[in-house]
Amino acid sequence: MNSLAYALLSMLVRKPCSGYELKQLLEVFWQAKHSQIYPLLQKLEQDGLLTYELVGQSGKPDKKIYTLTDKGLSILKEWIAQSPAVPVIRDEFLVKVYAIWLTDIATAKKLFDERMRAINEKIAYREEELRKMRDTFGDSIEDIACTHFGRYILYQRRLRQEREEIEWCKWVMNLLEKSAFS
Amino acid sequence: MNSLAYALLSMLVRKPCSGYELKQLLEVFWQAKHSQIYPLLQKLEQDGLLTYELVGQSGKPDKKIYTLTDKGLSILKEWIAQSPAVPVIRDEFLVKVYAIWLTDIATAKKLFDERMRAINEKIAYREEELRKMRDTFGDSIEDIACTHFGRYILYQRRLRQEREEIEWCKWVMNLLEKSAFS
DNA sequence: CTAGGCATGTAACTCGTTACATGATTGG
DNA sequence: CCAATCATGTAACGAGTTACATGCCTAG
């Protein structure tokens, strides 16, 4: 049982899903390729944490809809109460930033410009998603018992982090400007 | 050549280091175990990006001090100008947060309390490190040409992100309190 | 006297990515 | 007609962790 396995259970506790659907939904907090998800779902099914049902579709391939079992639910609940592993962040941009003093100001600015553009796109997306959630669920979204509460507060977190990173980028850009005139 | 390899070159461009030292310094932007670092340094040396010198010490084991070659430097410079890969974040805490609606408020609060404590410790450490840097280098630390500029702005970034996460945790804790009384 | 820091290395394993493989439908 | 979306899978590889292995010094 690795973190990805628990991430899959966490998604399935809300509603039964296909592997394909899980892959999309998972992107909020855990990125994984389908080649890692499909075999893991099979393994979880063999271990009795999930069951699946083959659903035929017209004009689309068949799909396996996975459902959480009672065993799966109790294992998930146990895991949540345990203290989480230390987070891992791997961001090539930060490595480049560390070595930025090697390059000229134009290259440095380009690096930060691109980063800001990428983050601003994400911010627009998050704001849109949050707006949708509030439209659909109203105030109940801010209640812990709401099934979308977790997703809601995670989006809020991302948005805050991204806005803060924009502020930092601006601050660095300012230092670069100053360096250019000295 | 993977990201870790470039991370090592980025450290070595500032000054020659041993593998052991690199491991500590690397923690600002890339976490890796010594079992990954030592073989990679050997490989980079074989590829002619690094050279090393064996340094005997009294009362301590010998160490290999690695130095960047001209080839290593030019390869690093080329890499910096290319646009970075998308960042990867793997944080078990966020998975647990997603599924938090399953648990009781006490468990939820405990999860957030522990997170806040861990982050507050890091904040204190970063503030101390930044104070040291400013004491040692003065205003020159805010100039792109300073060899410690990259490290300085990375610490600033971390500090901002961590402070922002504390704010988010407080906001969530507030929602949990409200849920408890409804 | 023992826990932790210094210092390096290999072996076995798990985790994650890239590539290979298939095939129907829909929109531009 | 070509690209994208839906939908699932395996094989080979690369990245990263855990465990095994050694040995001396210092501080509590």
C-alpha cells in the first residue's frame, strides 16, 4: 500500500469511478500516469479493497467501474489518522533559480516571465473551479461533512500558494531591474 | 543527465564540495539520499563534467572533493536557459485532507495542528538562515551577480509559501470550529 | 558506552515514466 | 483526413528509497 493506492481509495469513497476518470480527478493532489494506475487498481481489487463492474458503452470502449469495499473504507480511515510522510517537491525551475547568478539578466527575466505566465493560467483555472463549486453547493461546501469539502479547501490552498508565488516573482523581478542599473 | 545531475552541477559551480556536503546543501531545492548522489557523482566524473581530488583528514574519513570542469559549466549554462519541466509535488497530507470529510473533527484538527507545528519550525529556521545571510553578505545578497543570490531568493520563496500555508491552515481550522457547532 | 556526525559505497527493491499496443468516435 | 477523447493494458527503463556494509571520532 503506497500513497497512490490511498489516493485512489480517497477518490473512490466519494463515488465509483473508472481508472480513466480517476486519472483526471487525481490531478488535484497526486499526478500519475495511466500505466501506473491500471495495474494498481487490479492489485487493490485482488486484495479485496475494491470491486469492479464492467460497463458497456455505445460508441465508446467498455469501462471498469471500481467501487470501494467496506474493507477498503476501514483501511482508508485508519490511514488518515496516521501522521503523513514528509512532502516531496521536485521543481526544476528552483534548481535553475539557484544557479541564476551564472546567467545574464535577460535569461533570468525570461525564466521568471514564463513562470509567471504559467502560474497565472493556473490561477484563472482555480478561480473558475472554485466559482463553479460555490454555485453548485452553496455554503454547504464550507462544512466538513460535505463530500466536496476536501476538494474545495485543496483548491483554496493551491490558489493561495500560486498567488503568493506571483508576489515572490514580482519581488525577484524588481531585484533584477535594480541589478541591471548598477 | 537528469535534474539531480544539474542540481549537483549548480552547487559545484559555487565551490568544490564532497558528496556528503552536497547532500546537505541540496536540501534547499532537491532532496536525495546519499545512495543516489555518490554513484551519480562518479558518473559525472567519468563523463568529464567533474574532476575530484582525494583529501585526507585527521580523525575523519578521507573525502572526495569534486570540482566542476569547463565542460560541466558550459553544459549547466545551456540547461539553465531551457524552459524547466513541470514541477512535481507529492504530499501525503494533501491526500488526507481530500478525504477529511470521512473523519471526525478531532482527527481533522489533529492533522492540521501537526502540520502547523511542522511548518512553524521550518519558518523559524528559514528566518534564522536569512538573518545569517544578510549579516554575512549585506546588501550585495540582493544583487544577481552575488553567488548566494539564488540561495537567498529560494529561502525567501520558501518562507513566503510556508507563511501562506499557515494562513490557510488557520482558515481551515476556523471552518472546522464552525462545523463543530452546527 | 552509546548515540550521532563524518564519509563513502553497493544491492535490492519500489515508484514512476516512456514507449508499445489497440480501436472506435467526434469535431475541425 | 488528422487530431483528440475515450478506454485499457503491458514492457522496458529510469529515478528514488531502504537496507546492508564499514569505521573512526566526539560529546553526553
